[in-house]
Amino acid sequence: MIASVLITSLLLALAYAKSCLNRTVSINVSARTGVFDITIPQTNLEATAFILNYTQQGRNFTDDVLTGYKTTRNTYQISTQLCFPTTKRFANPTIQILTHGIGWDKTYWDPSYNNFKYSYVNVATDLAGYYTLTYDRLGIGKSSHGDALNEIQSFLEVNALAELSMMLRNGTFPGISHAFSKIVHVGHSFGSVQSYALADKFSGISDGLVLTGFSTDFAYANYFIAGGNFVPAGPAPPSGSASSTSKPKYTAGYLEDSDVQAVDYQYFLPGYFDPGALQFAYDSRQPVTVGELLTFGSVPPVNSFKGPVLVLSGSNDLVFCGGNCLATGNANLSSILAAAQTSFPNVPPTKFETYIQ
Ligand SMILES: *[C@@H]1O[C@H](CO)[C@@H](O)[C@H](O)[C@H]1NC(C)=O
Ligand SMILES: *[C@@H]1O[C@H](CO)[C@@H](O)[C@H](O)[C@H]1NC(C)=O
Ligand SMILES: *[C@@H]1O[C@H](CO)[C@@H](O)[C@H](O)[C@H]1NC(C)=O
Ligand SMILES: *[C@@H]1O[C@H](CO)[C@@H](O)[C@H](O)[C@H]1NC(C)=O
Ligand SMILES: *[C@@H]1O[C@H](CO)[C@@H](O)[C@H](O)[C@H]1NC(C)=O
Ligand SMILES: *[C@@H]1O[C@H](CO)[C@@H](O)[C@H](O)[C@H]1NC(C)=O
């Protein structure tokens, strides 16, 4: 009896055993970045003024304040965590590179809340046999920060993701001697936007795209932008809180959600979440730069990628479905996600899939 209880708990523990390596990786990144002429918001009121401009109908604020382009080139430190299965091992494993969205850092994929109950990484590694790489996007969390307007933009972050991908491909990623022949890029929200842009820009870099919290319809993004009630990112939180080990001090132009209600509005569906997880998400929130907001939607409408694509969103995704992925206004279109297929003319229909959770 005691033995069987012991064995059961041992098996349960093993089922979610994963091994991880934390590495800060140095990369050289070069990208064409936009030069924007605005005054960086310093106060709550200035942040609101910026968002009002950004969301004003009848204008493209990015275009209004764009004065040109420059090349940004620098050496950056990227905070990464590479995890692998301890029980389910394959000879030639596939690695998933997981890119988080706005408001989070790499722990989005592996939150410690409730003993890792909602960890994607746990399931992907020991239950499915994948390697995973999570990282704080360039500019965020424990990765290098930078100028929030004219440096930390989507373009630079996509090129940073390319560098990490190429290191895994050619076997130079620190701490792991393996050269991965199969790399799948998995994103959440803005992380999906960047994975999408990466696959278009760097031919052959990706063997598959999994775009979660995503569609190719940017018409609803302003619900999200306004709903964050963004304010300048505050000081590092007190020690002992969920984010005390991960949230550093940010400079001007880094904006974050003002309160729990803003996080609730942007990411959670009433009646379908654990309130403790909402509080945890708020406590561990990370900011977005004004440069990221100004380059958020700057992706090609048509993607050259040829590999398999899965687009997966919650039925009530706010950012990419305006709260209802099934309301398309077109009887021929089963969901807003399904419209993404036209952005992938080189992906055979059998290799394009959508899933609504
Ligand atoms: C590795 O990184 C994770 C995620 O950021 C963190 O929770 C953990 O404490 C780190 N482990 C070590 C040994 O530093
Ligand atoms: C980045 O560039 C510097 C200076 O050119 C060079 O010393 C360094 O090895 C490069 N780092 C990587 C990871 O390529
Ligand atoms: C908002 O736009 C107005 C008019 O274009 C401009 O005068 C103002 O400086 C902008 N404010 C911010 C914070 O972007
Ligand atoms: C807004 O302007 C930017 C910069 O010119 C451009 O990349 C973007 O596609 C425009 N957005 C829309 C919705 O037209
Ligand atoms: C591997 O890829 C990285 C990132 O692009 C690059 O800096 C490095 O020179 C490459 N190394 C080899 C041996 O190809
Ligand atoms: C839906 O498909 C039918 C048959 O192909 C076509 O006649 C109709 O115009 C389509 N409707 C819309 C709104 O695209």
C-alpha cells in the first residue's frame, strides 16, 4: 500500500520532470530600425496622450511620426532557458523556440504559479519529447534593455530571434553541443507576429510555425492598446512578490499595464480563469516599449514561408479577434484565423491548420 502510493507519487513527479539550462547568450544584432520623432512619454498623462494619438481613427500614427530609417547594430545579452525531456528522449530532437508576447517574459511559457500547473514547457518536454528554448525578448526582462523609442523595435527583436535560431541550427548555442536540424517557432501574440516576420525574412530558418494568440487581422489591436491603460513602468517590485526576481528597473518609454483590471481585460475571459493566475500575471507583468508599439503591425501581408503553419487562438481572443474569432461577417470564412491562409500562398492547404480553443 505504502509502496504503491510512493510509486504513484514518484511517477507523477517524473511525468513533469524536465532539465533546464539557464544561459545568458551574447549576440551581435543588426537591423534597419525606424526613426520616430515624438517626445518619449514620462508621466501617466503623457502616456495617455501617446495612446490617444496611437488609437485615433483616421490616422496612422506610426506613419505620421516616422522620419526615416537607420541601422542599429550592437552586441546584446539575451536571457534564455533551454529545457529538454528527462524521460522521453529522441535521437534527433526537434526544438521549439518560444517567443512571448507583450506584458510577459519567458516565464509566460513556464509560470511557477500553482506548482507549474499551466506550464507549456513541462508538457512540450517530458510529455511530448521536444526541446524548448524560452528567452526574454531583446529589450525585456533580464535581456539587454535599450532606447525605448528608436532601438527596441520589432525589427531588431526579429533579427535577435534569427541569431538565436542560427546558433541552435549550427551547434554554437552555449551549453548544448547539438546542431538542431528541425526548429519550430512558436509564438504568443506579439511573439507570433515576430515569428511570422522571421519566417518570411529568413528563408529556411524555420521548419514550422505555431502562431498562438494570433490572426492576420490587425483591425482590433487598438482594443488591446487602449485596454492596457498603459503607464510608465514603475520601479522594481518589492522582494518576495512573484516578479521580484525578474522585473528590473526600466527607463522612460517603457510602458506597463496600470492595474489588474487592465491585465484582465487584455488576456482573460470571464468565467474561464483561475483568479490567482490573473493576480500572478499582474504581479509578474513586463512592459512594452513605445518603439514596439509603433512597429507592432509592421509585417508583410504576404509571407514567403513554405512550411507547415498552425494558427491557434482562444475563441474570445481580444487583440486578434476583437473578442470573437467566429464573427467574420462572411459565411465562407469559418473564423478570423482561417483568413490567415491567404497570407501563406506557398503553404500547401494540407499544411495549414487553424484551431480555436
Ligand atoms: C533559471 O531560470 C528560471 C526562469 O527564469 C528561474 O525561475 C530559475 O530560478 C533559474 N534557475 C537557476 C538555477 O538560476
Ligand atoms: C560580436 O562582435 C564582436 C566585435 O566584432 C566580436 O568580438 C564577437 O565575437 C561577436 N560575437 C558573436 C557572438 O558573434
Ligand atoms: C499627439 O499628436 C499631436 C498632434 O499630432 C501632437 O501635437 C502631440 O505632440 C502628440 N503627443 C504625443 C504624446 O504623442
Ligand atoms: C502605418 O504606417 C507604417 C509606416 O509607414 C506602415 O508600415 C504600416 O503598414 C501602416 N499601417 C497601416 C494599417 O496602414
Ligand atoms: C553560427 O551562427 C551564429 C549566429 O548567426 C554565428 O554568429 C556563428 O558565426 C555561426 N557559427 C558557425 C560555426 O557557423
Ligand atoms: C461565398 O462563396 C460562394 C461560392 O463560392 C460565392 O458565390 C460567394 O460570393 C461567396 N461570398 C462571399 C461573401 O465571399
